[in-house]
Amino acid sequence: MGHKKVGVPSRRYTSEFKIEAVKLGHSVGMSEASRRLGISDSSLFNWVRLERKGKLGTSASVSATPRSAKELEAEVDRLRRELASAKVDNEILKKAAAYFAKESR
């Protein structure tokens, strides 16, 4: 009888994801990047090895379009507004959870 692996089913990742994961690994460290992305260290190390051999693909294949500083600033502003909104939502949810937790006692 064969043994089945118990745990996380195998996943398939896009080339773009792998390339960005390797970039993140280079910037913050491999273990931290794999933790942030929820992938195994061994997967990330394999992708780094493939990148070094030139088999992972290049970032040019991700079709990165150059954007102007004005476009980037607009996106940063949009993301800041979105983050501020998410923080307000989280505070409301924390207060509601505390209220209902206190009420259920």
C-alpha cells in the first residue's frame, strides 16, 4: 500500500508570481518572503536556482509597462486612501467584536 501525503495539496504558481516572489526574496530575505507569501522555503529556493540558470524567465516576460511619475503618484495616493479606509473598517470591526463579546457573557 502506498502512503499518501497529508497536508497542503500541491499548488501551481504562475511565472509572474514566481518572478515576483524571487524579487521579494532578494529584497527581504528568502525565509521572510516565503513566510509572507505562504509558500515553502524549498519552493522559493528552487525558483531562485531556476532564475540563476535563466530558466525561470525574465522580468521582461511579465510585460512591465513603464509608467510616468504622475501615474505612480496617483496610484500611491489611491492606495493610501484605500489603506486608510481599511484601517477605519478594522477599527469598527474590532469595536463591534468587543461589544458583542461583552454582551454574550
